[in-house]
Amino acid sequence: MSKTGDHDGAPSGAPAARPAANIVRSAVSRWTHAAAELPRWIWFAALAFVALAAVVAAVGGLSRAEASPTELGPDDEARTSMYAITVLDAEFTTEVESEYLEAEPGEKFLVMSTRMENLSDAPIGVGTTADRISSGFVNTDAPLLRLKGVTTTDSVDVWRADGSSGQVILQPGVPSQVTFAWTVSEDAFPDGAVSLDVHEVEVRRGQVVLSSRAVTWRPAALSARITVTAQEAR
């Protein structure tokens, strides 16, 4: 008479994974017994910690801390590691004759006069690239200078206050008066209060396509917020 199992006498229909399942059950059982033998104070401490963590998370204590900018006003200098800027005055207008600018219907210009100083050791452009350095003050997805609480509807125009033509290039250590013109909707800033957010600089070196010597300035922490009252142009 032939045998129905293998030569060791094990039934041919026995599941092959049963030994592994036994090992898992045995391990879980040991962990359960070990946890049950822990002193009660450890359980209370763990529960208290979990409750505290939940409360802290609920009030935002585990979120990344945001930098608190220095609050400044007109004629106050905002100084970062790479540049300094002072807002001298600001006004709303629908045209700037000297720059041949005329606002579209439903829009207006916020014209802001500033004094800027390049604190780095190389020339930088305001609104343009200078000698492989892309400073990104304006007209980028992440500008160093940004109006708070409003979305600009067009590119920002930049020129020197002395009327000189050409791109605005700041030489190291030489203060210059620079004018910005943001295009905003005509109902922006109903109370006339305008805030300019000034960001610290994160310097990134190298650019695959252009040159390993290329330098890009990117906004880092919010450094200062300059608030001025813009007047309507007469």
C-alpha cells in the first residue's frame, strides 16, 4: 500500500507558510506580555506626551517658524547682507511721461522712489542681469522685493531717478536713487498704505546651461517690511 504523504510522514496538504505564521504569533505574544509588564507610570507618561504633542500641533507649535520682519517706515533703511534699500516716497498715477508709461483701463501705477546700495563685491542689476549675476529684485517668480497683499498685473519698470537712460546697474558701495513702477489694479490699496517686503538673499552659484560661474540671488527669510502712504499724483 502506498503512502499519501512524503517520506517524512508530513501530510501532503499542509500549508508551507504555517511555520512562519507560528513565528509571527509567538513574537506578538512576547511583545504583548512584555508591554503588560511595564510599570503603570510609563504608560501614563507616554499618554501625557502624546496628549501634549497633539495640543502643540493643533496650535501650530510643530510648524516651521516664520521670520518676523523688521517694521520700517519711509526714510528708514532696510539692510540685508547683500543690499540696502530705503523708500523715499510713493504715489499712484495712471501715466509716467518721462518713461512713456500709460496704464490700461482698470489699472494704475504705484511709483516708488528709493535709495539703494549694493553691499556685495560685484556690480548687480536691478531688473536685469549684470556680469553673470542674476539679482532678481523684481520681474521673477520669487522677487527679493515684493508688494504685500496685492498681485501685480504686469512687469515692474525700473529706472534711475536722475533720468539717465539704460539698464540700472548698481556698483558696489555706491548709493543710487532708483524708481520702481508696479502695475496694480485701480482698486488696490484703497487706504493708500503700501507695504514693501524686503527679503534676505540666498546666493546660489553655478548654472548648468550658461556657466558654472553664474550667480543667482534667491529670496531667503523676510528681512524687513517698509510701509509708506502713497499719494495720488496731481
